Amino acid sequence: MKAQPIINTETGVITFPPGFSFSREGWHLSDETKAKMSATRKGKPLSAETKAKISKNNYFRGKHFTGESNPFYGKHHTEETKEKVKQMQEAGLIKTRKGQKNTPEHNAKIGAANKLAYSEANPETRAHNILISNNPAKKPENRKAASERRKAILEKKRGTPERAAEIAAWREKMDEWIEEHGHPLAGFQFSEESRQKMSETHKAQWQDSEYTEMMRKAIHQTPNIPEKMLGELLEAILPGQYSYTGDWAVFIDGINPDFIDNDGGFKVIEMFGNYWHRDSNPQDRIDKFAKAGFDCLVIWEREVYELEIDPTELINKILEFHGSQ
């Protein structure tokens, strides 16, 4: 069972049991300790179970630090930093594989591993590769024909001289017609009455449970990585108290909250992404829910990713919000 913080409801003191994640930033093992650990592990291969656990853990961390979830997403090293890295590489302080080649022994190991993947020891992989090899689309003559068709389509889209002349002639005719008759949509605007009707129709659609369910299935919205991490935290400190509703399961006055209090406490929690909500004012969302009688807590994506450094601040923030009346 995953280690959970122990909360004293009377004093508000939070105790973190062994196993709870804390940062070890700035802390380093001594060379003597490293040597002892190395000597202890030598000659003791990892069990299949341990390897599976390591693989699963690496996959989990990889999912949480790819794309926009990576703290360095959208950022770039400065020229000064690049120069420092270059100097460290030249001094041999940072090892790279630039210009290096695999040894014959290494290549032999890679070859043996590839042969194993295509051997009878992996029937599923072998069956998949046989299926691919029998695919008509993979045959050289068919691949060449498909390539020629794609080139023809791209050439047509990009425009041959003949196609460019056709488009120019069509545009000239359109310009002449517009000059004579005027643009059909020039100055057109929906009347205030039409806008009001469209707004009411749109709101009424989202009040219809069948329409909402149909759109929900069509969109198939699922929680993103920060929302999953926040959901795990909520379940750890307030088991069964909040449910994820960001999949359009619930609408409050036309707004879909990310998490809602299961006990009818009229409380919702919203997750704001660092990128997508960078120009948003959390107070606007809080005020909208307040008009519907709901208390709203806005949590930023960066706060969730800081859990591994120090979870106390966010946990206390959630507990304070949930305990308020």
C-alpha cells in the first residue's frame, strides 16, 4: 500500500511516514559509501521481478516528464550555459558518445538480441513481422507506385504552372464579380436578437443530459498527467472525498469543473495549466462558481510538479480549502 501522510485533525500537524517521497537535492554520497555499495552489488544480478519494477518505474517517470509535462519544456539553454557545457565536455567532465563507435563485441550483442526478438522465442513478435512481410503495401513494386501517387497529389496541391494559371483566372473572375455586385458578406453582422437566440440554444443544449453525454463520448476526455497526479494526492489525503469530473461528467452553470466534492459540500477544484492558462485570472473562475453557490480552489500545474520537492504547502492548501465553511 502506498505510504500516506498522517494528519492530526485536531492540531493540523502532518506527519510523513517512511516511504513518502522527499527531495534529496544537494545531498551526495561519499566516495567511501559509493565503494561499499558497489562492492555489495558486484556479482549479484538483479532478479526478473526487480528488473520489471525498475522498468515500470522508469516508464511512469517518463510519462510524467515528457512534452509539456517536462519542467524544461519550451525553454532553451543560454549561450553562456552552452559554452560551459562545451568546455566541460572538452575537459572530459561530461561524457558523450559523439564520434564514438560501438565495439565489435557490442555490435555482436545487439545482433544477438535482435535475432532473439525475431526467433521462435518470441512467437508474437515473429507473427507480427510475418504479417508485415506479407502485406502487399510493403512490396517494392507497390511501394514505388504509392510513392508516385503521393508525388502527383503533392504536385497538384503545391501547384503546377497550369494549376496556378487556373487559380489566377478564377480569382480574377471573383474580383470582377465582387467589384460589380459587392461582397455578399460585407458589413454583415448577426442582430442582437439572433445572438441571444443562439446563446440560449447553445446553453439549452448543454443542459440536456443526452446531448452532454453524446458530446462526452465523442470527445472522450481523459485526465492529463497533472490532473492524474492531483487526483492521486486528493485520494491520499482525503480518500473518496473528490472525484474527477473534467471528462464533462458534470456541468455547473455551463462550466465543467475538474474535481468535485462527493459529499455535496459545494466545493470544486480546478487545475490550471502553466501554458494554456498563462493569461487567465484564477479569480474569474472562482467568481463564476461562486455565483452558482460553489467554492472553488485553483491549483496550478507547477504546484503539482513541486510535490516531489516539498508536498507540505500544497497539502495544507487543499486541507484548508476543504475544511473551510
